[in-house]
Amino acid sequence: MRALKPAIILSLAGTLLSASPSARADLMPEVLPNRLILLDIVSESGHLFAVGERGMILDSPDGGGHWRANSTPTTRTLTGIAFMTPDLALAVGHGGTLLRTENGGGRWEKVEFAELGTGSVLGALALDDHTCLLWGAFGLFARSDDGGKSWRKSEILGADFDRHISQIIKVQDDGLLLVGESGALAVSADRGSHWQALKTPYEGSFFGALYAADGAWLIYGMRGNLYRSADRGQSWSRVDLGTTRGLMNGRQLPDGRIVLVGNVGLIAVSGDGGKNFAVSESARGLGLAQLVPTSQGGVVAVGDGGVETLSVMP
């Protein structure tokens, strides 16, 4: 049976605090960030922004110490957020949800995209200050060249490609790397206009990818499967983590360490560009969906238990 990656199909059960219906301001209420399921987190202009269940968008001006709820026009689960500029951003989610802000998250408005229908959007990527990509279930892929106001769908690897796309990342120059369901693996040399399939080292689903500072590519997903390429995907070496827990996402920290996170609180830290990892578990032991380094020098993650500060000593 086909399925979206685990972080996307989490139950929506749980107690939430209602966000104010007004636009965000200093008087917006604080929320309990560990009472939510959150699926993505980014850092922009000193603020952290996290998205998740029931249309929740949270922001923290102090590196995750305090969080405020932002009013949004949806109750659908949000799966990703991407900033094109400090003011202009897009949030995406289930049921064909597209939200857009022009004032740094103070006000979010729906974007109509009839071709999208009710398809599940699983992520977004800003290529520059006016160009953004989105992707999702059953091969969904679309592009906007006007800051997210209008969109056009296009095919990846032909009309028959219907794999769930988990993530697209920037790699060298104008290159992009795509990973997804059933070992889906593809590259684009022209910012997503054309795609070429790569030979996959694994037939199971990939959930994420990372472009390391030394030029290496990392791809990872189900059952702890992690692969590294030093030649732009022409060959892959398996990195053995000694675990079967799924890897969901990751970032490279300013000090060069690579941190990957996953199911049941999995944390994997590498100090050598992804060749070797030390594996540990978060204090709460709950599934982690993504992490971000803060301007204060910490690391904050989101997942099944909302927001969690991580200890990432190798």
C-alpha cells in the first residue's frame, strides 16, 4: 500500500490553543509548542518559523524560547515553509493548501491554484527572491516565477511518473536533487525545467536529502538507510548507522557538523562530512521531522511533540 512519509500522516489528535484571529503583533498569545505536531522549521532574519497540524504557523523571535501563534486561513495540516525574502514566504500543506505572506508572517493569505485541486503538497523551495517550487504526492510538481502569486504544473520524468516526492534541494550551481517514494532519485541542471533520473541505490522510499559544504550529497529514508555520493550521484556508498529507525530530515550546522533526525527521537551527528555518524536519541524520544540551528548557537527541532531543543554532541 502506498503511503506518504510518516511525519506527513500523523494523527491530528491533540489539544491545541486557539490562535488570535487578528494579524500577528506583539500582543499575539504565546502557545505551548510541545502540545502540537509540527512538520517543518526554518530560520529567517533572526526568527524561527514552524508549521504543522491544523494550519498552525508559529514564530519565535528568541531562538525558540517563546513562541507565538500566527493567524492563518486554513485548518489543514501544513507540511513546509519557505522564505524567498525576509518578507515574502510560502507555506504549503494538505488539501492543496498554499498560503502566502508579504510581511514576514504577520498576515497569511490563501493562494488559489485550480490545477492543484486537493492534492497533498509536501514541501516548497525558494530558488531566489521571486522563484519558488512546490512538490507533493503522486508526482506533483509546480513552479512560480512571481513570488508565489501564480503557479504552473509540469511533469518530472514524463507523464507516467507518479511517485510521491519527499524533498527537492539545491545542489551545485543551478542544480537540484529530488528524492522520493520507491527509490525515486532525479537531478535537474536548470532549476527544475528538465529532469534526469539517477540510478538509485535503494528501492525503498527516501524522505530527505542534504548537500554538504564539501560538495557531497546525502540521501536518506526508511529503515535507517543513508547513502553518500562524492561524484554528484554517479555512485553511492551506504553509511551504516546501526539502526532501522527512519531518517526524516537534516541540516549542516555553522560549525560544519551534519545532523540528521528521524523516528523515535533519532539524532545522527557527523563531523566528517557525512562519512561516519554518532547516533543518539532525543531526551523526549519522540519522532523528529526537521531541525534548525539558531542565531543563539543552539539547535531546535520539531516533530511529534512540537518543539524540542536538541543536544547534538558527536
